Amino acid sequence: NADLYYSITGTNNHGTFSISPNTGSIFLAKKLDFETQSLYKLNITAKDQGRPPRSSTMSVVIHVRDFNDNPPSFPP
């Protein structure tokens, strides 16, 4: 049964990421901020539609890069 269903299992870091259940593509659901959290660890599970269903899980680590997102300030 090669018909797979993908999901984020375990922690989803408060809904920051979502996943397409058909393709396994990971999407951003919320804005990222390096100062708040610079590293995310997601567990992605792929499950088939067999009887009994078989599954496999892997870890995905996402590193957030920092960039200057503050307006410039000039001291007098």
C-alpha cells in the first residue's frame, strides 16, 4: 500500500509548522522570530493505508537565520 499519509507527531511548536498530508511538504503556519526561537525539531511520521498500517518517523531540524528586522536608529 504505497498510499502514504504524513503528519507532524509529538511537538508541533505551538502550530508554527503544518504539513501536507498527501505530499509531506512542510509549510510555515506562523511567522518565525530568531530572537524568540532559533531552532525547531519536528518529528514527521509517514503512515501507509495497509492492514495493519505501517509507519516510520524521522526528525527534521529547522534552523532560523537571523537578520535585522528592526528599523534603524540614529543617536543624536
